[in-house]
Amino acid sequence: MVSKDTIRGVNELDQLRNKKGFICDMDGVIYHGNQILPGVKEFIDWLYREDKKFLFLTNNSGKTPQELQEKLSRMGLHVDSSHFYTSALATANFIATQTPNAKVFVIGEPGLYNALYEKGIILDDTSPDYVVIGESYSYNYENICRAVRHIQNGARLIGTNSDLTGPTEQGIIPACRAFVKPIEMVTGKEAYYIGKPNPLMMRTGLNMLGVHSKEAAIIGDRMDTDIVSGIESGLDTVLVLSGVSTMETVKTFPYRPRLILKGVGEIPTLAAKEEKAEKTK
């Protein structure tokens, strides 16, 4: 028999499981660094089995959709590259729309460079229109000074996302906003952040899914990006505690997710328990 506590949790998942579309964060939800999280394979199998529309919407700008596809493949998860959308793609689309053929100075990884290149945006360390900052393993004092100089000369500052930290298998590490902050402080200019919770990302994600916000849910590990963007966009909100958030950190925010789960693996697991419970009645 299934316990009363489990039945209560299962019933609370009914509304979630009936959604047509799912927008899922990746870091802290699907994996930590190169380590897949428990229950993820079962969750993805469930998405396919139930014919759900789903999109991995990540604030991390370092990798292309093809690289993310290959990363999951190495973990034993086979997902088509069309199911990925990154803050790098959103940033490139925003700049191309605002300033066609723009010139940019970039601090970031290949995923960001590739996204900008595909939109016809020109790399320029002389007189750029924008300074674009993403996650970077080559972040250094020289690049900071260059970015500051370009902004002082009139370039506009853009951050691919506003995440301050990110989870890895080694623990919490600095993310995009930590790289942008010194440049903001020196120049006195605030960056415009493209990734979640910016509605630009959410609208694009819903358009890619082809579903209305009322028919979709967002699953993430961050209150300040995933959950707030879901609330403000009218999606069902699910916080998983497999990333940076804990029950204690949830209490520090004035808003709450509708559901809090240990991880995405609980969605198919509790669904299976519900089916078993129904059969035993």
C-alpha cells in the first residue's frame, strides 16, 4: 500500500502531469557539471512516453544546443538538439533585432561566440556597440579592463543571464552576474540581462513549444530566475531541491512555487505509485 503522505504528494502532482508543455532548467535540475542527477532518465523517458512537448531552457551561455545534446548523450540521455534553447541564443537574437550587424566585444565561451556569429554579429575590440559577458573560463584582469574601456567609450553592457552562482559536482561556483558585477561597479553602468527571468526567454520558449502559458510548467532549481519567471509568465511552477535552493532559502523570498520536489525523478516515480495504488483499490 502507498502511504497517506505519498498519496497526498501524488494528488498534488496531477495538475503538473496534465500539462502539455514543460520548460526545464538544466544546471541543478538535469545535472551537476558532468554528473547526471538521480531520476533524470526516468523523467525524460516519461516526457517521451506521455508525448509531452518539452524544452531545456538554460541560462548557461557556454555551450551550443549541439554540445548540450552531446553532453546528455554521454550521460546516456538521447534528446534532439531542437529541445535546447540557451541564453546565448537569446542574447544573439536580441542584439540582432536591436542593432543589425552590430559590433561586440565578448567575454564568454564557444556557445556564445557561435550564437553571435550565426546572427551576423561582428566581433570587434576597437569600437564595439556592445560589451557582452557570459560564463567564461578565460575571464581575467585584461579582459575586464578592455570591457571597462569600451563601456566608457559608449558601448552598452549586456549580461547573458543574471545567475550569480551555479551548481557543479564540486559545489557552488561563480556564474555570469559575478563576472559582470566588477564591470558594473567600475563603470557605473548597469547591465541588461537577457536570460531568465527576462520575459524574452520565456516567450521564446513558449513559442518554441507551441503551447499557451496555462498549458505549460517550468521546472527549475532557482527561486530568483526559474520560479519568478514562471510566476510572471503564468506557468505552473515547480522548484526542485537538487540544485542551489533549499527549503530555508525558499523562505527568504516573497513568492513561492506551487510545488517543491526533491528532483524531477519524483514526477514519474509518484505517477507509477499512483497507478499501482489505483489498481489495488
